[in-house]
Amino acid sequence: MLLDEQENSEEFLKRLHQDPEGVLADEYSQHRDRLWRIVNFRIDQRLLGRVDADDVLQEAYLDAATRIQHYLNDPATSFFIWLRTIVGQTLIDVHRRHLGAQKRDVRREVKAKRRIFSASTSFQIADMLLGNLSSPSQAALKEELAAQLHEALESLNEMDREILVLRHFEELSNLEAAEVLEIEPKAASMRYFRALTRLRSVLVQIPGIIE
């Protein structure tokens, strides 16, 4: 169980007020692996070799340290979701610095205030799901499954694709995914089940995805 789930909000905020730098350091360390997975999935592939997830996380931590008072003034989300938002904003800035006009200004496209990251594309999701099929003997299978996956993913609406990313790649809980998407947990669970059901016929053919 995560530290800030073990305490109620009042106790956590009291600790944060008393020692903001120490609590931030502890929480960031605890959540670092989760945040790393998020950045590793969301980072533009054109930046590989120039920027890695650790670079983004280091910059995001420094930004969080300067903005911790903002959270204390308005703790409207769980602390992890706030950290995820800071990381997302940092990644947007990294993309803009390195790719300039080639990368769309995601902040202008985001409708929900906490959906900081750009919507995941069908090609991006399919590529990550098929990443383990890398041997020459698997090339034909990978090409066939990629086409099937892309077609199945395109049959989902944007939010259903995003719930799949949040739950499968970012490994968020159902409650966290619901908080990110600003929907009820029951609705998030239904969307995730619907997305998996739609993709299951393809996913069962990919080693290690569905046991």
C-alpha cells in the first residue's frame, strides 16, 4: 500500500506542511519507478539517445520542489496524481525545447485539467505491445498483429484507448485512472473492461500479455 494511502488526507497534509521538502523527497523516491514508466512510454521516440526518462524526472523533481506550496494551497488531487501532472508538464517542455514546432502544444489541446499528456496513438500503443516480438522469425507475426491491433485500437474512442494506456502501461489503479480522466471509478472500470474485450482476440496472440 502506498504511503499516502495509509494516511488520511489531513495527516498527510499536516506532514507536508511541517516538512515539505522531506515529504516530497520521500514520495518522489517511492513513486519514481511509476513515474519512470510513464515518461518512458510517453516520450517522443525522436528524442531517444538525446533525452531519457531519468533526465525528465530530475527536471520534474526540481519543478515540483518550487511548486509544492501550490499543492498545499489547493490539494485537489492525490499527491501522486499531482506529481504525474508535474512530470507531464515537464515532458511537454522537453518536447518543445528539442522538437520545437514539430511537436504540437499539448497544453492547448487538453480539455480536462489533469489530462496533461497528449492522447496516445494506436500506432504507439501497438508498437509497445509488440515490442517483445523482435526476432527475425517473429517479423511476419509482428507485422500481421500490428495491422490487427491498429484496426482494433482505431475502433475504440480516445478515452477508451487512454484508459488502456493508464491501466496497462502506466500501471495506475482504477481509482487513479478515474481521477486522471475525471470520471467515476465505475465508469473507468467499465471502459477498461470494454477496451480489453475489444482487443482480446489480438492480445491473446502476443506472448506475455494475457496469461
